[in-house]
Amino acid sequence: MHDVDDFESSLIEMSDFEICYESRYLRRLIRPPVAWLINNLCPKFKAPCFCISMGASGVSRSFPYMFFSKGNILYLFDAWPDTFDLIRQIVRSYNIKILFISSKDSAERLQALIPGISVIWCPEGIRDKSYKASDYQMKDIDILQLGRKYDLWHERVVHKLYESGITYLYEKVKGEVIFNGIITHCIPYLI
């Protein structure tokens, strides 16, 4: 959710957006079929709502705001192929007219699967004000395993990288934070 919060903060800096937060209790009850029914009962009189979600299951965070508008916008960080049917239901149930997707391949596939809306690839980014690059000579990490670790690849290369003197930084314990906050210089992480 830190990515969502950071993205929302960036949008607020650019314009006078209002961030809408849902009831955590209602979130569990509102699934696409229920949302579709509620949506058809609600009058449409509000400006479009912009919802940012880490995945299709978090779209209910826009409840009830999206039901009162016709041209809503949704940004999904994670749109995996196994959720495409759910995403299609969400688009219909929440009046989505513009769908931003962080993955180019998923955006292209979803555009073909969901006619009548605009599906736009919008890659993840950084806040340039807080990003600080170090000189190349100061960098001491050769390979950084960021995000979900691909265990099969990891097991095949970890010892070869170590033997070659390559610094490979990865999550040694599941859930361990590799970088805590903004770090300007990292000590080599020994395997």
C-alpha cells in the first residue's frame, strides 16, 4: 500500500484531487455482482472517481464513490492474467471508462478483452524529488533481487554469483526488508 499512498500523494501535488476512502467493513461485502446491482440502482450525478489499487481485489476501496459517476478511472498496479475475468467484471460493475495498467503486456491483452473502454499502459515510476542516484564508482551491488523472489532461478545462480565475486542482494528471510528507507550508500551484502 506504500506504492498506492505515494502515487496518491503525487496526484494531489499535481491537482486538487480528493482521495476517497471506503468503509473497511463494507469492503468485504462488496463483490462485482453486488457492485453491479448497486451501481444500476444509483443515480449518476458526481464527477468521475479515480481509484488506485494494488490489484483487482482492492477496487472495492472506491465504494461507494464510483457508483455515482459514469466515467470512472482505475489504475491497477498488478493485473495478472488469472485476474483478467475479475477485472472485466470490475470495469462493468464500477463504471470504469479509463483503465491504467502498470504492465504493458497486460494492458495490451486487456484492451483486446474489454472493448468500449480505454486501457492505457502507465508504468510505475519514482518521485524525482526523493530519488538520489550515486556515482557509478560508489555502487557496490551487482544484482538486486527486488520484489517476489523467483526461487528456481535464485537456487541455480546464488552460489555461482558468490563464487564469481558478484554481489547479489536478496531477501534472505521471507518478509525481510532489504532497504529500510532511502539509503544513499549500501554496504555489500555477503551471501
